[in-house]
Amino acid sequence: MTVRNAQDRDAQNTRLPPQRYGLRIAVLCTLIAVVLGTIGISVSPVPEHHGEGMETVQAKNQDSPKPQVPAPNYPISGFFISASARDAANYQKLSDIKKFGGDTVITFGTLLKQTPLDSLPTGCLINGTNCARVAAGTLSVERYFTYLDGSNWDSSALKCPNDRRVRAKGQSYVILVLPNAGQGCTSTNGKYDVVVVGGGDSSATDPSISLAAAATKLRMKFFAGLPAPAKRTDLAYLPDVSYEATLMRFTDRFLQYQATANDVAGLTGFYHHTEMPLTDSKAF
């Protein structure tokens, strides 16, 4: 009994009062928080839910705005294409390009080629006779050219007395009689160059005008190809500049026609596709 009483007394002496237990627990929590904060772990209190059920929380999550997905960014916005004589085809083509972020279309120009009289389009006839010969009449012709881009120019392209517009065998042509020297309609040296233009379907829309109309409707930009020179026969990578003056006069008439017949917002400008290296070398 004596021993048991002594142990009971020791146990009673070692028990701490309730307030001392609370103090120890508070100190221990503080030490744990300091250690966790030192190693980078954050301890946040658990929010209390005052009578708020799971359904209310789910409703709040459903009402929260969804993250916005940024619009796609397309690195290419301009495309080289070919024009069609069908309005629906041009509109569909440009619509598809616009869906992929495109806003610009470009067409290549056609070559202005020197062509012998007997190699001109056989379908271009006036009263059964070669249209270029009839257009020139009694004028002295230096050279004949073709610009067969499949176009269907209207009568607004005719500026000089000898110019003609021909529709034969389902095809449309315009014959331009250009001065070999000088400007306007009269040559200063008495010689002329005759250009046969077009060759498109006489019942179809002009491809360039159709494409420009589609670009206007879709608020896109269209750069039409300009007439280009043929290549030299000796150095095929260089343009033939032997008829540069004729090319310039024909290009001027080409631009005059576009300004008259194709003056719409969609036709933004023109593109010349002839390329050549720039160097100090005599080879170029």
C-alpha cells in the first residue's frame, strides 16, 4: 500500500493542469508551421461551409466563365492562284483561302510574245481573213505579237482607229494597233506593232474582272499579273528586252483597260512576275 500510494502521488504530481496542455499544443503547432514555411510548404486553413451543400458548389462551378481560346494565327496571308472565268469558282476559291487566314491573292501575268503572222490564232478572223492583217489595214507593220491570257475584254479596250474586237468560233479577241515609235495612236516612224489579246470564251466573264469582284465582296486584296517579256533564246534566264518599248506601250494600254473596266476596291494593285538576279557580274 505504501509503495502504491507513493506512485499515485508521483503520477498526480506529474499531471499538468488543462491550461498547460493547451499551451504545449499551441507551441507545437507554431513550431510545425515555422518548419513547413521554411521548406516552402504553405498551410492554408480549410474553409468552412456554413450550410452550403454540394449542389450549390457545383452550380457555382458551372456558372464560372470558361477560358477563352485565342484565335488561330496563320503565318501566311497571301497566295498565288489562277483566275477562273466562272464567278462561282472564283468566289469559292477566295472564300476557302479566307477561312485559312488569307487576305491576299496574286495572279501571274502572261507573256507578250513576238509571233509570225501565219502563227497567229487561226480562229481570229474578220470576214474570213486574219484579224491582225485586217486591223492593220494599209499601215506598215513592224512586228506581230500575241497576249493570249484567256481574257474577254470589252469594247472599252479600243482606243485607236485601227483597234478591233472580234468574236469568232466561240472565242473573244481584241486587236490593238500600237505605234512602233512615239505615243498615242500615231507612230512617229510610220511603223506599227499589232497585238492579238485574249482568246477567252466569248460567253464567259473576264477572269480578272470576276476575281476582282469576288475579292471586293470578301474584302480581300487582289494583285493582278502584268504583261511580261519572253526569255532570251541565248540566255534563257534573262528577259528579252529587244521589244521593251512595245511591252511598255502594251502595258500602258493594259492598265488603262483595267482602270476603266475593273475599277473596284478588290483590285488592289498589280504584280510583275519577271525575276532575275542582281549582280555586278557581266553574265547577267
